[in-house]
Amino acid sequence: MIPLQALLLLLMGFVGTTVVLARDPLRQAIVNSVYGLIGVLLFVVFQAPDVALSELVVGTVAMPLVLLVAILKVRRK
Amino acid sequence: MSYLPFAVAGWLFFVGLYGVVTSRNYIHLTVCLTVMQSSTYVVLLAIGYRDKATAPIFVGISRTARTVDPVVQALTLTDIVVSVVVAALLLSLTMDMFGRAKTVDPDEVRELSS
Amino acid sequence: MSRRSRIGLFAATAPIFAALVFWGLAGLPDFGHYNHPYGKLLSRAAPVDRHTSNVVSATTFDYRGFDTLGEEFILFASAMGVALLLRDVRDVESRRPYDRVEDDAVQLLGILMVPVTVLLGLWLAAYGYITPGGGFQGGVVLAGGLVLLWAAGRYRAYRAASPIPLVELAEGVGAGGYVVVGLAALVSGAPFLQNLFGPGHFGTLLSGGSIPFLNWAAAIEVAAANVLLYNEVFEEYALSLRSRR
């Protein structure tokens, strides 16, 4: 195992814990985007470019959008 | 040291499960569920990895090059795209429930109203 | 079950479950010593049999095409579920809010980036079986181009660019097209989803047999399902705008 893989795995575990511990949904949405970015780097280092593309595209376009509108809807009324 | 990917995946699964169990907000619960799903991606890719191997894309490399496993990558990439749409379904359930019960706390929504 | 009993159950059973899971994970082969014959066989066989250089796409749409069919239908059902949940209290379309971005720099960026994003999505989907990419990724980027139209432009421009009947038709065509290609193989006497056409030239767009058709069916279906999803989401946002004014 190369050191970059070990570093990214440890980082992923740490940021994943932070995602769960962030109780406010808006803060959690931002930490979730960071988590997705580390996931992209990890998938690239695991020699999986298709999976990295998938996670990048989904974490940029789809997930923040749906999360933010849900947070907005639940707060407005 | 070679147990690290599986240890991180197991840790992510149980941290996500802890988040789901102790959550006070359905949106927080949905994101914790996606953390649990991402632990399975780490396990799958860690199973398929080979030392000193490259990606299974034969552009510019010889056809007998040493590659990682393509089957787990195929399973994972469709999984990622589908998981966000399922998360959107869960969030729309949350929005609908908020419209009726005016709360997103799992403990305050006790019974189905008649 | 109440919160206290739920947490108590978790605290009691999670350590046992965790011990089992970690013990089971320790029984896997060491990280890096992958030794299954199936993956090695596919890496050798796909460039030779199907003339595709992206073995992952060949696996998704040919060797494990049946699993992808299941995933596509999960997508289809989830988009339909979101539409069912969020569509009931929507009023007529003539009262759409006139919501536009005021800042000129953001609008200029949107005008420049929307065609780039759509082209990127089309390229990812088209060359998906040659270089990294594929129908799934390209479909989401295509839907993302439409999101950019809404985010950096006008809500009405977004609505004009994505008429709902057309998007629903596209989703049905994508999901049904996949099944039709599989059934075509069945009709001609081969098993369901067998690769019918000849392999073609390695490294060009004309390779892979029926993989390009399945690839594009998946791209169209994923793009349409995502657009339907975002449409429901934007309608909810527009509804909240209207109630604010």
C-alpha cells in the first residue's frame, strides 16, 4: 500500500466521522461535499477513474442541490 | 497495515449507523445513510485492488498489462449515481412529512394520524 | 420505539455486530493480493472479444448488463416516487415566478458554461467505452448543464428548455430502449442481452457491438431521471419564493 492511499483512507475515516457529528444540516451539507472530494481522490489512487468521475459528478451536481433545497423547504414554514 | 481499508470501511459503516440511530433530524439521517453507503464502495474497491497494477482502460498500454478488477468498479459506479437519486427520494419524503407534521424530528413524529 | 430504547438496543448489539463484521473483513485476502480469475479473465477478454478499451464500461453494459438494467429501473422508480410525492399540491403553470439572476457576471458565466457543460456531458457519454466515462456520468453532467441554466440564468429559461412531457418521454425511451436491445437478442435466438453486433474497430466509436446502444440508452435515462428530479426540487423552491412575496 502506498503512503498516499493510507493517508487518504485515514482522512476519509476522519471526515466521515465529522459528517456524522455535524448535527446542523447546512453545516453537514458542506462537510459532505468535502467528504465527496476526498472520496474522489481515494478512488483515483485506487486506480478507478470511472468511479472517481461518477462520485465527482454526483457530488458536484446532484447531491448539494437536492440537500440545499430540502434544507430550505424544511426551514421556511 | 494491509487491513487499513477494511478497518476504515467498517468504521465508516458503524459511525454512519450511530448517526442514523441517534439522529434528531431526518435530513441529517439521510446524509448519514450515504456515509454508510460509501463504506461499501471502499470495501469493494479495496477487494479489487492489485499491487503495482493500473486502471483497466487499455489506451496506450499493452493488452497484457496488469490491471485492477473491473467488475467491482462497474458495480460501484452505477451504485453511486443511483444512491443520490434514492437519497433525493428520502429527502422528498422528509419534505412531504414536514408539510403535514411541521417537524423533522424522528422522535416527535410518533404515530400515523388517523 | 422510543429514543431511549432505540439507543439502548444499539449500544447492546452494535459491539457484537461490529466484532462479527471486523472478523469477517479480516478473512478477506490481503489488500493488494487480489486473485479472482473472473476479473483477470474479463480484462484479457474484453479488448479481444468486444474491441472496447474501457473494460469497466464493457463490464457494465455487456458482461454484467443485467445488473445495470436493475440499477436503471431503481433510478426510474425513484424519480417516479419523487414526482408522485411532490407533485400533488402544485398549481397551474401560468403563475410561475419571474425569478432571474440580477448579476451580469454570473449571467455571462452561465451563458459561456452551459454549452461547455452540455458538450462535456455528450462527450463523456459518447466516448464512454473507449476512455473513462460512460452513460451514467455523462447523463448526470447533461442534467447538470440544465441546472446551470437555472442557477446562472432565469427560471423561465430553464422551464422552456426542459418541457416535462418531453423529459418523461426521454426517460421512458431510455429505460425501454435498454430492454428492447436485450429483447432483440432474445428474438434472434440468443440469450437476453447477448451482444448481437460485430465488434468493430478497436479504439474507435464503432466498437463493442451493442455496447454503444446500451450506453446511450443509459445516458438518456439517467439524464432524464435527473432532470425530472431537479424539476420537482426547483418547483418546491419556486413555491417557497412565491409564498415569501
